[in-house]
Amino acid sequence: MKDKNLDYSSIIGLILISFVLIIFTYINNDNNSSFKKQNFNRQKNFSKKEIFITDKRKKNDFFFLENNVLKLKISSLGGGIHEVLLKKYKAYDSLLAYHAKLLYLIKNSSFLYKLSFFNKEGLNIDTNTLYFKPFLLEKDKASRIKTLIMRAKNPYGKGFLDYKYTIGEKNQYDIGFSIQTKNLSHFIRKGSYFNLEHKILSLEKDRDWENSYTQVYYSISDNPNNFSSVKYLSEKKTEDKNIYGANWIAHKQQFFSFIFIPEKMLKNVFVRSENFYSGSFLKKIQFRTFINTVKNDEFHFSFRFYFGPLDLNLLKKYQNGFENIIPFGWGFLKWINKYFFLIVFQFLEKTNLNYGVIIILMTVVVKLILYPITYKQYKLSAMMKLIRPEIEKLNHKYRENVFKRQRAIMELYHNVGINPMSGCISTLFQIPIFYSLFKFFPTLINLRGKSFFWVEDLTSYDSILKLPFFIPFYGNHVSLLTLLYSLALLVYTKFSNDGRKDFHQKESDPSIPNMNFLLYLMPIVMLLFINSYASALSLYYFTSNIINIGFFFFIKELMLDEKKIIIKKRKL
């Protein structure tokens, strides 16, 4: 059997990368395709100078609390948060094709919560049916915290219920919230059910892609040492779960999150996540828990709400493990993104250059770091081409004895200083880096809404042409960056594969199919698989292949001395 005219380390690397791509894309496309198959003021400013209290109990009034980054609109009906505006971010506007709309994490009561009390006679109080009046608004000059107390009377007699909201004056994305009763101990039997429902709004360009990043995360203490672990519900399908020992629960979107943080660990919480397949909402998330009270005591329950961005440095400040909800990948891929790519990116970000330029510079830095591995691969490929005639002679000489042929080839490798496995090891080393970028760019909030030439958002796909039909895997649009990357990959493959036929002296065994076409299949595979991914990913890979082409000529012309290799080979 004759040796084929191939660089086997390239073939193995191609197969491994293709395998990873197929699995990764299947996981994401399975989710996205399931989405596509189913189709289902009056306002009053409440400031320090003016408190408006309505006498029309059945009319809903709104009151505001805000700081530098948040603006909360609180409803008198139910006393809950009616709207949450993030002041420093914008939502995607499909008419303008970029992020231009005000960004509301909560809007038009898409976020509802209530307490349910029952007394011995079976009477029921649901707080979402009560009308609350502003009882107190104060500002603590020392702590710079604003406090708003909303009060509702017991509809069955004496006693009342207070909702207390607190917000920091500066750049805090979390707010304090406590519920306390007064003279209602006779009404509260053993405690109360707390129910919360959150319909998550779509904020990004690609609704289906955004939904694939939207899910429930939660932290639990599930061991004797009270160490916390972070777990999550499925992002693909409807799922419900009983959680025991919950420290916090997060409703995570692609770039933003709501986090429910109780003052004390919740012993038992029922959580349900349900997908919407059309409209302005992505998912509906509900949870319910029972809060015990001491016998004949008043009810008091405190917790915090976080409404804000998935910014790693910001979330780490809370020291509660919130940063683990950013989907940087699994296992060691997560470590590569957090402690390699993110550090390089943040360092380059200080240059204040355009984010597309930062990605290009980031690619250059990474390629320079990996240069020793790249050089070793190119050197191995060049030496394998030079000894190809000797390998074919050995194949012909020992074609009837496989064992002797393999031993003779291994001796040849040893004599010229080749370790054929080093190419595979180098390829395997680069696969985690290759794959981790698929999780890095679509989740990096620093890139959200940032443009580069014709690209309006580096965390989403760029589109130069909208197709009137959908192509499986590819999508219904044409990404120019993906086309450029695939073309660069094709050129690099041709340059790196040229010259091998010069050493193929005899006709190949017709019983063995020529597998050279696999090397040229990769650009087509990548064109199909990453057309709908973040344009930053395509930009990175395009730049990477341009650098690879440059490295190829630099190493071939200046670093490798083929004459010395030939002289060494002739001494065998």
C-alpha cells in the first residue's frame, strides 16, 4: 500500500476541528431550529420635593426611584416594580439596524411578584391586588441611599403591609427590598408564599440566538462544608425544578441579568422556565417559595434585586459567585476565556482604539504567543515533504510486509529528527483555543453594539445581503466577514499544500481514495457553520489566516534551511 501524498497531521487536525464544529453547531442549531418551528400617562414624578398620594384607590399611579445607572418605575397597584430602565445601555432597533432604543429590562409589568397570606378563617390576601401609597421618601446624606416605603392597608381590618425599596445614589445596579407587616400577626398563620413571574424581553438583533443564551442560573449550598455551587436550567426547553438551599437565583440573558438575592438562604424553591417562540418576550420564568414566620410574630422578609449587565469585573465585586453566570464555556475552555483571552482583550481595550482594531491586535498578540507551535508545525510539514520520496521507496520495498515497512519508516523519522506525533499534539493544543472563541465573542458585553466598517454589532453577524429563503446551517443572510475568512482559509490551504505532488513519483494505489479534497473542504465547512455567529469571531479568524499566510512565507523563505535538511537526509 502506497503512502498517500498528504500531511497527516493536517488531516487529523481538520477531522478533529470539523468534529468539534459539528457537535457545537448541532447543539446551538437544535435550539435555534426549535424556535423557528413553532409560532406561538399618566405618570407622576416622585421626588424629594413632591409626594403625590391619590385618593382614587382604583387608579394606578407610578412613582420613581433612580440613580446614575437605573431608573425604577414603581406601581401603586401591587406595589411592585413596573419598569426598569438601564441608563447607560441601548436596545437594538430593527428599523435603524443598530442599538438605539431605550433599554428596559422590565416594561409594562413584565415582572410581577406577590405575597399570599391566609388566616384561620380562610381569608386570603394577595399583595398584587392591594393599592399601595407612598408612606415615606427619604435620603440619607451619610450613606447616600434613597428609601421609598409603599404602604397598603389590610382589606379585612386593622394592620398594614410595607414594601421598602432602597437604592444607592451612584452606580449601583442592585436595590434593596424588604416586606414587613404591622399588626397582621393575627392574620399570618405560619408564613406566606412568595411568587415571582418574569417575562424576559428581547433586546438584541437575533432573537433566536439571544434566546439560546437566556436561562435560569442558581447557587446552592449542597455539601456539609456549605460551599456553594452554581447550576442552571435548560436554555432549550421548558423545565421546572425544586431547588433546596438556594443562595440566589438569576434570570440571565445574553448580556444582562436579573438576580434575586435573599438575605437568608431559601430552603425550598420551585422554579419553572418556559420558552416563547415569537413576540417580544424570550422566556417566562416563575418561582415560588414558602417563607416561615415565628408563631404570633409579624412577617419580615428582606432581599436584593440586581438589574444590570453581565460585566465580569462588576459581578465579581459582589463576592457571591455571580460572575459564573457569564457563559464563557465549560471546564478548561472557561479558564482559557477568563484568564487568557479576556486579559489580553482588556489590556488592548485601554488603547481606546476601535473595537474591530482591538480584535485585530488581539489576534496578532495570540499568534505571536503561539508562534513556537506554528513554527514547529511548519518545520514538520517541510521535512515530511522532503523525505516523501524515501517514504515511497520504503513503501514499495516492503509493500508485502507491513511490520517491516512501519519499522523502516519510523527509523527514517528518527534519523532525520522527526517526531510525527508532534504535529498532532500541536493541533490538539490549538483546538481548545479555536473552540473557546465561539463562547468568548458572543458573550462579551464590551463588544455589544460596537461597529467596525460595515459591521453594526461585533457580537452579532454582519449581513450584506438578506436572502428570501433559509439555507440549513447557513441561514438566510450573507456575511461578508465569513466570506473573507473562508477565502483566506482557502488561500492558506492552497499555499501550505502546494509542492507535495512534486514528490509523488508514482501512481497512487487506485484502491485508496485521494483525501486531499478534505483539506479544501474546511473553508466550505467554516462558511456554513459560522455565518450566523458573532462577526467578531469571523474577523478574528480572517485576521488569523492572513497572519498564517505571512508566517508560511516567512518561515519557508527565512527560517527553514532546506539545503541542510537535504544534506542530512543524504547522509542516511
